[in-house]
Amino acid sequence: MATERPKILQQAPLGRESAYPEHYDAELLYAIPRAANRQPLGIDETALPFVGEDEWHAFEVSWLNARGKPLVAVTRFRLPADSPYLIESKSWKLYLNSFNQTCFASVERVEQTLVRDLSTAAGAPVAVRLFAVDDPELAVTNLPGECIDHLEVDITRYTPDPTLILVSHEIAEETLHSHLLKSNCPVTGQPDWGSVLIRYRGPKLERKGLLKYLISYRQHQDFHEHCVEHIFMDLMRQARPQSLLIMARYVRRGGLDISPWRATPGERPFESLRLARQ
């Protein structure tokens, strides 16, 4: 169900007609404070209960070399979860488009410019890496662990309901995943499709309940990053695991995909996961 957007989102480029930028312009980046969405989840910005990153891939990155010849790259960005701001996705796309007709003396200068501008917008260091479009590190793979999508379940709830998360007295250490994650953009209402991985150690999760919980995001409106934090907080409160990793791999939109992860301290994500639908 649509709700009135906060003022900070009303001013965002997403969902509004925007002119295609012809020249480099760092002012196109639009930062959104994370705190407003974390407060309702009981997350203290001064003592985050998780570590993590927002991993972005951009597939429409191009610029001109000193002779005016276009160059292209796939670019990976890693934005730390403890940054005070996330960067709104359409503003990020417009910013990257502003490179298209701009000359740079070297690939290194492009990377330095991206690091400087994005770190300024996020309020924390952003890691940037440019890949050749056929780099083998970008190869498609599958999510580790066991997929729970085959389970037969009756679904009646399509907004997040943590009471669906049930555990047994048995202690487990396992990795599960689902491709049925869907949420909606809080600005445009457009669907955001994703896959989610859960690795934990603690009371064993009841799988049908977990699947129903993940599906309950289907009509929820929020940014990718906050959906992952919402899932993390609900699982920590309902299941009380000793360790937990949540990774989401969202489908590309507008030449960008976002893959946030959040984890208890000491947990690390699986590296270089690129899914076929990304």
C-alpha cells in the first residue's frame, strides 16, 4: 500500500523526469541518511549490531580517453554499512552517465574520481574497482547452500511478519537461500526482485516459516539495504543465533544492481557471487 513519502525522498531524482547529463557532474549524487529507516528497527547508529557492505555493480560505465575514444568497464563499488548515508540509485546512474562525454587521462584518474565523489556523498570511504567487460571474475555462479523454494506453503501475508520465524531446540549450522525475495521501491513503487542467502549457527530455523517470512516482503516498500537490515534484525530477535549472515543479490535495474550484506561481527560474505539474473 502506498504511503506518503518522507521529504528527503520527495526531493530525490528517482521517480522524476531528469535531463540526460552531457558532462561530468558530481553534484548529481543524492545522499539519503540511513538513520531514518534504522530507527524503527531499533538500530542504534552509534553501536550498529552488524557489520556489512552494500556492493553495487554498474554495467553502463563509459568515458572518453585523451584522444576522444570511448572506453567501457563494469565497475564494482563497496559502500560500508556504517556510512551515515546511502546513495539514491537514480542519482548514481545520472552521475555515471555524466562520464560518457568526459575525457579522462587514464583509467586510474576515472577510479580516483569515483572514489573521491562517492566517498564524499556516503560520508565514508567507498571502494571502487573497474573490470574489463569480459573479466572472468564476473562469471555467473550459484548461491551456496540449500534452496528452500521447493517447499509447499500457504501464503497469506505479504508485509514483513517476524512471527513467521520459528525455531526448534536443535542447534544447527547451515546455509539456506531463496530466490523468492521481492520488495518494492519506496519512491516509485516498482518491484525489486532478489535472491537472499542466510548462513547461521544457532537454534535451527523452521524452513517453511522462514520461506513464508521472506515472501512476506512482497508488498513491502523499502530500499534494498534496509530490507536486508530488517531481515537481519528480525532473525536476530526471533531466532537468537550465535552468528548470522544475510546476503541479498538484487536484480539489475537501470544498469545497476545492489547486493547488500549484513552479519554479526566475525562473519564474512561469500565473495564473487554473480547470479544469472543479475
